Amino acid sequence: MSSTVHVIRHGEVENPNKILYGRQPGWRLSKRGQEMAQTIGE
């Protein structure tokens, strides 16, 4: 039996100052990132 695994990276994050945010709370997807997430979920 075989399986298919899809690896998907998160969408674009709103980060105009190019901060390395890692796991810090409060970072949201940009409008483009939200659209990317929506598209991959369809």
C-alpha cells in the first residue's frame, strides 16, 4: 500500500520590517498569505 504526503509551507506573513519572528505570538498572515491558504485548502 502506498501513501501520498503533501508538505505545505505557511502563507506570506505581514512583516514589513523583516523581523525574524520565529514562534513569537501576534504575527498574522498578510492578505496575500490568506489568499494562498484559502487556495491550497480548496
